[in-house]
Amino acid sequence: MKNSVKIIPLGGVRESGKNLYAVEINNGIYVLDCGLKYPENDMLGIDVVIPDFTYLRENKEKIIGVFLSNSDMDSIGALPYFVSEFDVPVFGSKLTIEMAKYEVKNNERSKKFNNFNVINEKSEILFDDVTVTFFKTSHSVPDSMGISLAVEEGQIVYTGDFKFDPALRNGFATDYSSISKVGNKKVIALLADSQNADNPFPMANEIQASQYIFDTFEDSKSRVIVAANSANLLRIQQVFDAAEKSERKVFVGKHLDAKVKLAIDSGYINVAEDLLIEDIEELKKLENDEIVVLETNPVSEPIKLVQRMAAQQQKDINIEPGDVVLIVTSPSPAMDNSMAKTDDMVYQADGTVKVISNDLNVSDHASAEDIQMLISLLKPQYFIPVSGEYMMMNESKRAATNMGVDEDKILILSKGETIEYDGAKFHHGNAVEAGNTMIDGIGVGDIGNIVLRDRKVLSEDGIFIVVVTIDRKKKIIISRPKITSRGFIYVKSNKDLMNEAAEIVSKTIQLNLDNKEFDWSHLKQSVREKISHFLFDKTKRRPVILPVIMEVNQHHKKKRPQK
């Protein structure tokens, strides 16, 4: 009997992060990763963005489980929101599950969920019509796994975030033999990481990255302050190794990032005895050339910490003359301005800055050459670039084309786009609802494009508030309009403008009061439109106009005289 196979990306395509791919086989949905992405600059006030679960809600009874490829937030970050709605098993490697548990238990809505299942590269999970297996890959976190869903027609293979680097060892090493074994069986579709496919230059291996960090420690005669993304456990391990080798102690303070601590406690990061220092008083006993200060936080936070240290705003450690700031986080293009500001602030504090990505071509993701090697090992019938912006996915397509893969067998999908396998080839099916769900504080999905647009306008042109009291029955304005503004103009220097605006408001309201068919919504809209046109003519700005119109009734019944 022929199996029905559909692949539906609900996130992670034409964007970096937010990975979530639904593979629907017969009456079961297998969810591959459940990640988030951090907001873009125009998403004002938004904490994180997660996938839209609408399609999964509509097919709740079909969901078999969630299969995680690694412990990065772009793979597990949306899990607390998912498991608060869907009570299905979650599968992942030991470290991935430990990190997933941490995220789930620290979220109020999901903390009671406990259906976690640890797998390894030897695990084989048998369902009625699908066999799920795993193979070890290399990424910035140990215990990363590729995932294979096997049906009678062949396999759907998902790499997760990966790269090939033979220099990696222990929990970071790729199992090339297992990948070759997967390729010995028919692969009908390969979903492959594309986040570094647009990088045209040869990649530095991790031995070179380790040597770079050690050389920085060894050559410096002063303190070295390291800024690292806490998700990049590989880089943090290299910092610890280089510090031990160069006979430096690592000051981590009393608030070492919880996930780094979890990786240390679980044995995935090896730390020499007495290498770490938490007490600032103990640090003061050391010479400058015996000190590494490690700042670890998610994404851009280590850079912000460095900025505060340069501005002498941190409690314990600030940048002193001669300090070397080593940034081992690879900043995204969106952080260019922040990085330039950081450089300037550090130099003003008489320190110097080194950025590993400026001197070495390093990445946690597959290069075009890695993608080509993967294709040669797996020999997929269809190649589907995922996990990257459109440009990256297109470069991944180019790499596959150069390997001889037919262009019509390379599918660049959009969120919600469905492809169906008929036993011989994939064809496009009906699209499903998919988009962004924005998280702001405890609110999930209650912020939409209209609210974001208003926040953007408020941030750019401010707000203009008009307060008026009227007596609708007498058709009069009780008091002259009171006008205030925030983020628009300096009121004391623009009294004439404010007086003119008040006159326009009064005339507009009086016209509406005199109208036989008085309507509150029409009144407020008239005030908005008149004031908006006036202010734009005068200032070329469009603040948010907020009319506050209150009503009083001045008719009072006369009291009867008491007998």
C-alpha cells in the first residue's frame, strides 16, 4: 500500500531561526524541531518570535511527537509554548533533552510537562508505518543529531544545523559512517541547513579557532575579556582549554549562564580543577596576565555587557587601560552598528578589540562545500534547502546544481507551502496557514502587525493627545481642548502650533455637535484626520493622534423645597 507523504515547513524557510518542519505520513504528523527566532529591529518590544501552530491545532490528534536535532534556541526555543498546547512525546539526545527540560520547566505555562525521551545515534523508534533513526552531526553544541524518517518508498532526512569538520572530537564529531549508511538506502527528500551556503570562502577549522584563542591569551600581557554567545558551547570549551594552557584563571562571577552551567554539570564541557573563579576578591589577588573574564549571554547580550563595561557601568568588572576584549561570537549583519559602537566604546576606555570572525572565516553552519559533500553521501532524489534566508537557500540550490542535481528536483519552499509525494515525485499541494506568533512578556500572539505599526510610528513621530469635554445635549464645548504630546515636538517652543491645533479641534467638534446625526466614531475620526493633515503640513511628521472626548450633562433637576 502506497504511503501518503507531505512536507510542510511552518518556520525556518526564508528566515534564520524558528525551525519547525511538519512531515505528515498517512495519518501521523512528525514535528522536526520547534525553534524560535529573535526579533528584527522593527519588531519593537517583541521578546521572541515563534512559529504559527494553527495547522497543528487543526490536526492535533495526528501529531506523533517532536523530534529535536540540537539544543540551540532556533531548534528548541518554541517548545514551552508548543507543549503547553500539545501533550505529545519529545525526543532528543541527552544534552538536547536536558536543555529542553530547562526551557520547559522555567516557563509557567509548560512547567508540568514531562514527556521527554532520550535517544542516541543507535536509537530506532518504530511506529506503524514509519521508522525514525538518528545520526551524529557537528554543530556549536554537542550531541547534535540528524533525523531520518523511513517509509517503504524511501527516507525523508533532516540535517538540523550542521557542518563538516574532521578536526572535531568527542560530542562534537560527525559520524560519517552513519551518514553513508543512510545514503545506501533511498533518500526521497533531504532537508538541509543553508545558513552559511552564501559564504564563498574556505572555512577555518576548529583547530585554527582554538589556536587563535590561545594565541590571543598567550600574546596579551593584560586581562582578556571574552564575550561569547552562551549557546556556542564549542567556543566556550575552547576558551576554557586555552585559559588552562596559557595558565590563566577564568572569572565567571556568581551568575554563570544557566545553560553553560548545565553543560558543565552534565559533563559536556570539561573544566580543569580550580580553573573557574566566582569571587571577585580572589580575582584581585591575580596579576592581569593571569586573568580571563568570561561574559556569556544569548545572542547580542554579551556585546551589550561589553558596552556597559566600557562605560564603567558594571558592578564588579569594567574595562581598564590595556585590556583586550575578545569577541568569539559571530555577529549577524543586523549587529553591524552595535559592533561598531562597541569597538568605539572599548577604545575610548583604552582597551583593544579582537573579533574572531574578522580574522578567521568561522561558522557553525554548513558551507557550500559541506552541502555538496552531504549530497554526495546521501544522493537524495529531491533537495530542499531550509534554515536560512532566501539568498542562503538559493546559494544552497546553486551548490546542489553544481553537483548535478536537476533544478526541478531542488525545491525552495515558503512557510506553509505543502509538497506531496506520489511515489515517484513531489508536487505542490494546498498551502496551509503559517506565519509569525510574537511573544511580548506573558502575551502569546496578542501582538499583530497593527500594534507593531503603531509602535513603529510612536518610536518615529511620537504621540499627540487631545482632551476635550463636551455637553452633547446643549451642543457646546465645555472647556478649551487640552493638548499634550510625547516624542513629537517640544511643547514650550511651539505654542503657536498647539494653539492652532486647539482651534482646529474646537471647530471640528462643533461641526459634529451641530450635525443632526451625531456619531461618536465619526467625531473622533474627524478630529484625527483634521489634526493629522494640519500637523503633517506644518511639520512633515505623522504622530499617533489620540482624541479623548468626554461628555458631561449640565442639566440638573431642581430640588423640591422640603415641607
